[in-house]
Amino acid sequence: MRINQYLAFHLGLSRRGAEEPVLKSQVKINGQIIKELFTQVEEADQVEVFRFGKWEPISKTRNQTILVYKTPFIVTTHSDPEGRRTVYDLLPKKYAHLKSAGRLDFMSEGLLVLSTDGHLIQELTHPSRNHHKIYLVGLSKELRENAIVEMQSGKLQLEDNILAPMKVENLIATEMQEWSFLKISPNLIWYKFTLSEGRNNQIRKVCQLFGCGVTRLIRIKQGDFELTKELLDHKWLEVN
């Protein structure tokens, strides 16, 4: 098995995500750093990955990772004191032990990553890892230019926090076509928000600061994972 396939299999990474540590000289086989993606791994080999400031051996027990399309009116926790449906109600019971890499609020929809891999979850959720989350945001009215400038400044205060810069872009026609399988309403004004952190209801609260209520909010990307029509149709997919 090639090293990138091995990493994807044991760490629940996408193909691109499995190539990155090899290209950065962050993988050892039997104590030797390897740099070639076509390097072969045998079952008896000892494989280590440099993560979180240290070399860590890869467990031969495969972690389990799935992608889920969360619908609105669902919470992302295992249980809810208000008795609302949870994302785990959408899934077979065999996935009940998986943990979510971050949350989507009750009204939001889109991509969720659930996994048994604690390292993957930390990679996707900790701001220091610089993995971006991208959202399509439908508003009933247009954001003023000064509002977008403030959102992108890295100086905007929300409650007691100074927010990291957000990238805010108008959704162009070609992107509208790309995401047409989500049935994006042309009656809304659509933006693409890219975040490096994910505070509670951040996008909704920030838009509200500038007098714009969010009508629809869809997470389309998290790290190397992406919402697809196949995921939308099947509701959940295992990551190979």
C-alpha cells in the first residue's frame, strides 16, 4: 500500500490531506523520514506522523470517519434537554460513538465530520491548525461595504471576543451553478464566508450586528472535506 493510501486509511483523511504530511517530511517509516508519495508500506512497518509537536505512532486499528449532511431543525449533540432531534437520530446506531468535529446550530445545515480520530477532530477544530470552514450564507438584504470591511479586519468585537478575520465574498454566478443542487433561492442575496475559527452562532451574530438577518446558512467545506450532491442525497457517507 502506498504511504498516502495508508495514512488515509488509518487516519480517516482525504487523499489530499494524506499527501500533505508526506510532502512536509512529517512521516517516518521504521525511523526514516520519507518524502515520496509512492513509498510502499508493509503491514509489519512502524509508521509515525509528526503532529502537535511530536512524533506519534499510527495505530493499526483503523479510525472511523463519516461525513453527514445535517438538515435544519436538528442539534449536533448526542442528546437534547429540550427533546429536539439530534444528528445521531439521522444515523445508524453503529455510528453513535463517533464525535463531531465542531457543531452546526439548530437552524443551520450542511457538512458535519464525525470521527473516532481525536487527532483529526482537533486538526479540524483548533484555530491554531488553520483549517478553514466555508459557508454559503443567504441574506434578505445586502451587506454594506463597510460591514464587509469590518468583518475582514480582524478587529471586530463580538460580545467579549475579538474575532479572527473572516473572508466575505459575494457568491458569483458560476458558484451559484456549482451549488445549485442545494436549491439556492435566487430571492436571497448570497455570500461565501470563510472562517478560521467557529464561535457559537458567529455568522448569524455578526450579520445581526450590521442589521442583516440570516435566512439560510449552509456549511460546504471543512478542512479537506466538502459537501457534495452524493452526500446530500445519501445523508451520510463513510470516508475511505
